[in-house]
Amino acid sequence: MRFPCLLPCSAAVLSLAAPLGSRAADTPRYLDTSLSVEARIDDLIPRLTLDEKVGLVHANGLFRSGGVERLGIPYLWTDDGPQGVREEVGLTSWTPLMRTDDFATALPPGLTLAATWDPELAQACGKVIGEEACIRGKNVILGPGINIIRTPLCGRNYDYYGEDPWLSGRIAVGYIKGMQGEQTVACVKHFALNNQETERGFVDVDVGERALREIYLPAFEASIKEGGAMAIMAAYNRFRGDFCAQNDELLDVILKGEWGFKGGVISDWGGTHDTKLAVTHGLDLEMGSRGKFEDFHMAKAFRDGVLNGTYPMALLDDKVRRDLRMLFASGAIDGRKPGSLNTPAHLKVAEQIAEEGIVLLKNDGGLLPIDTTKVHSVAVIGEDAVRKFAAGAGSAGVKAFREVTSLEGIIARAAKTMNITYSEGYRQPEVHFAAKADIAGVRKMEVIEASPEEAQALSDRAVEAAKASDMVIFVGGLMHRARADDEGSDREDLSLPAHQAELIARIEAANPRTVVVLIAGSPVEMGQWLPSTPSVLQAWYGGSEAGTALAGILFGDVSPSGKLPCSFPKSMADTPTGQGGARAYPGVDHVVHYDEGLLVGYRWYDTKKIEPLFPFGFGLSYTTFAYSNLVATSTGPASATVTCDIRNSGSRAATEVVQLYIHDGHASVERPEKELKGFTRVTLAPGETRTVSLDLNARSFAFYSPEKHAWSVEPGSFSILVGSSSRDIRATTDLSIAAAATVN
Ligand code: BGC
């Protein structure tokens, strides 16, 4: 296949389209900005040759497709990813180009963002990435990643928005709006059911209709219907036998049919397997990195099929229209905003996300915030304290313009007032892959670990440092480099690598005034050391200003307000996937059975009455909050407004995330014990009280009826539960709901 335009940059083509104001009367209608985009596309499609059309529906570079130079239609440039604009790689090679102009702001990953429970901040996050995408010439950003956390072992959990569909949906909608407001198309991924990395390329997901509709799809649905996302990425895995990129039920029936999606369905890279199925089951743009571009399923084979009448031209035209919509939406044809890169304002957003996302898991004895008038020396211990994380973890990695480590943040904040020492303590294993694959296509993996003697010496030195200081800040956790929180693989268990649990126990014996900070995008086991640890912070991965944000929390410049977006189990044995055996995870004979159905995350722990280590929605503060006057007022047959007074009953200004769950005690079908249906952040000065208000609609009370193929509300009394976490309900009331005529 001949590619219509081989210029490396859309700028050359853009210049054809730039001086619109001065166009003469014979300006083609597709360049007339006074017309609607649809009218312009109506004019443009008939002008395209078959080759040009086919050129728009498959890649002609790792992150590039389309381009029709003779008509002034630029390439469509996509790029990862959810945490910031990825560094430049070759047109056909993944090798980084080592440029100096592709450093970007590293926004904290998805789970950190979700831990803020702050959709407005998610919008600011999307805006930052959108602005950076503009200046970097990217039309589509491959994010947000919104797959539900089903197993704590999934390597990509750190990149997603947690275990709850409502929270995930709110964060996603904010992010998408912020990004698309900057003429950058958001590509929501991975649609759908990519809930594990093990066998992600082919595992077939067997999930019931209710779990599909109530757990795994709502965040995607909100992204399309409310967020207006113009692109969606089909997942690698299979669903009910068909790969997601060629899945009629997901793409045609649900996404385009029921939800009215008008944008483009993009395959995950190399996730297309069959021309006929891809072409006829809803895929609009095939991307990937395998083979020659003309050999793509939606390249020559598609063109030949149109020519010999296998595929109607209208089918191709619909895909072209959707891909052109992405180009128009990103300003590619009419000119884009200039954008901006690495500005102080961008870094501030990164810092705010990191700060709001940090979760205080435990604080017995008031070790935090650190009192600089009493603490004169601190030993910072742990390899994670000096590592940077933005560049790791596969496609979501960002070449950070700036990344402040935990140690740097602590030094910048406190070195003037106290003596700070550092000790490495442990060394995580480093995983390397051979550059070349063997004859079977497998790249040899080599794991480099500290020898037992080295490990002992590191541990001994850390214990000495702990003894010599007033207090210890132990910074441990996981590391992408050690293949934890990483694309393409799941963890084997929940343990902290490199014998950190033993080390923490030794350090605490040497100095009980120890704060543990966890840098990890997933839960880890804590049983061995938690009972004797006074203070624990879950700091996730924090992006460009990770260390700055951490120091602000440690030293009390701001009170923690993050809440867990996923449950932390005590052990794998307590989790639904842990109890379900191999068929539940990672699957048997390449099929994974979601036997737990609706009972994902806290829905499982609450319904099965299993106590998690830390529950969904949990997070302490340096102050306390009192809840009172909960009132639920009907506003229609199946809608209500819920109000509650929140008072800061402590002595520090702080923010609380007020959470609203419903409990359906009268359902004729299985319902989880409780389900999140609303939340809001409220910032209060000491002693201040505010009334928060949350709206519920018919969907808040509904379950999906597979028999009716529709959402259904059963009339009766629902419990309204308002609290500080899913297991810290502070006020309850009942609300009578009538059947809803329609539920959207
Ligand atoms: C990932 C996607 C990513 C794409 C392009 C795939 O391996 O699953 O999330 O956007 O690569 O880098």
C-alpha cells in the first residue's frame, strides 16, 4: 500500500489549512469552519480515493495513521499515555529517539489520582496533559486507563482508578473533559475486561451480564455519555470468545448502539487478529507494531475486500468518518491551540494530585505530623526513597522533566531544621531482558539481586542509622523495575520484595518512632510489621512532585485527605480471586471465570463479612470530623437529595471525603451489601461546619436486569449510608423509592 503522506510532522500539512480567514469563495466545504463538522466530513469523504480512505483506518507508524497530503489532511498522531505525554520513539521502532524536547510533566498515575476522590483535580490533570499534547503535536492521548481492579495482583492496577465503578467513572469524566477541552482527544482504555496482565493478549473473560453491566462497564459508559470521549481503545483480551477489537457485542451493540458512541474505536497495539471480524465488528483504526503496515488486517486485505464487494464502501466510510472526527476534534485541520510544556502550573497540578492522593493508613501516638521543634534528627531508610518511578512501567512511562524523590523532598522541606541521614536498607531485584529474542521469540530474562551478604550489610547499616536518630522514615514498597506494578505481568503475591518486612521489624526494634511510607501502586501484605508500626502512609507513585508532596504531608503543611480507591486485603486468601482458584485467576485453558460476579472489592468483603486490612474509602486525617443531621429528601419517584452536616471537630484545617453508599434490603435479586453512589470533598477550618449535598437518581438505585436488557429499580425502602469510609458509616437513614419508568 502506498501511504499518502510521508512527511514526519503534521505541521507541514497544517500550513495548507491555516489561513482559513483568507480563503476564497472556492474553498472546499470541508475547510469551511462556518459549517458543522459533520457537514465538512460529508464533503470530504467523497473526495477521498479508496487508498486514502484505507490509509485512514490503520497505522502507518507506531503512533501515526492517516494523512492525505493533497487535501491538507494531516496525520493522526496518538501517544501514551495516562500520566503524561510519552517520550518520542522511532516511527517504526520502539527505541527512544533521545531527544531533548520530549521531557514532560509526570502526572501521578491513575490510582493516585483516584485516591484524591477529586473529579475537579482529575479535570486539571487532563488539561495539563492536553496542553502538553498540543505542544508535542499529539492529537490523541491513550488514556485514561479505567479497568476495574479485580485482583490486587494485576500489574497495571496502579494505572487504573480502583475497584469501584462510580469512583472510576467520576474521575474518568473529569480527566476526559479537561483533556478534550484542550483539543486533545482522550482515548479511554482498555475496553473491556482487561483486569489482569497474565495472558492479557488472549485470555477469554467469562463474566455474567450483571457484573459486566454493573461493575466493568459503567466507567466506560460515563466516559462516553458524560465525558464525551472521542476515542476508545479495544482491549487485548477476549470476551465471550471474541477478541475485544473485533467484538460485535462490545463495540457495535453496546458502545455504538446503546451508548451512541460517535468517535473512533482504536485497537490496542497489535490487538487485531482478523480482517473480517475487525471490519464488521466495529473497529475503526488498527494500530500496532507488528509486520509491515500494508499487512495490517485493515490495510490491503480490507481494500481488496471493498474492491471485490466483500465489504460495502459504507462500512469503510463510517470508519473514515469516525477517524476524521478525531482529527477535527483535535483541531488538526483548522489549527490547534499552541499548548505548553512543563510549566510551573503543570507541576503544581502534579503536586496537588500527589498530595491529595496520599492516604494516612495509621497514626497511633501522634508521630505524624513530624514536630520540627522536638525532632532533631531523622533517618530516611529505603531504596524507594531515592528512586524515580515516572519512566517505568511500560507504555505509561513518562520522561519526566522533573521528578523529586522522597529523600529530596524531605531534605528540601526539613534539612534546615534537623539532621537528615540516609541509608539504603534493601535493594530491590532488577529485571533485565536480553536485547535479542531467541528462536522462539522469547527474550531471556535476567534478575539481578543483592547477594545475601550484601543484603545483610545493607540491613545492618540501616539499623545503625535508625538507632542514631530521633525517628525513622522508612520508604519502601514496590518498583516497576522489579516487575511489580508493571505492564505485561502480574505480581506473584502480595509480599514486599527484598525482605523489607523483616527489615521494618528490625528497624522498629531499634527505634519504635518509625513511620512507614509505602511507594506502591497496589496493596502489599503488612501483617508482619503493622501491629508494631505507629504510622503508615500510602504514597503510591507521585509523579514529578512526589517527594515535595510527601514532605508536605509528613511535616504537616497539609493534612492528608486521600482515601483508598481499592480495598487492601490481609492476604490473597481473603480475596475473591484468591478464593476462586485458578479458574477465577489467572484462568484455566486461557479462560478466566469471574465467578465472584458482582462481588468485586469492598462488595466482596462486606457481603462475605471478611475484614480487610484497610477498607475501600479509608484514610485518616490529622483532624477529626463529626457527621450529623443526615436527611434524604425525595425529588422524584426514584431520585433524592441527601444532605449531611460535617464538622471539623479537631484542631487543624483539613479536607474530608464524604462518601454515600446505598443498601438495598428488599431486592428480589442479589445485591452487594453496599455500593458507593456519591461522594464529595469538603475543606473545613477547625470548628467549622458545612452541609454537603449529594444527588441520587434512578440509576443510583438500579440493578441491571439481563431478562429485560435494561436497568431496573424495584420500589421499596433503601438505606442511605453516609460516612468516612466503606466501613466507617457515621449516619444512616431510610428512603422510600417508587419504581422508575425508565432508567438511563
Ligand atoms: C498498551 C496500551 C498502550 C499501547 C501503546 C499497549 O501495549 O496496552 O495501553 O497505549 O501499548 O503504547
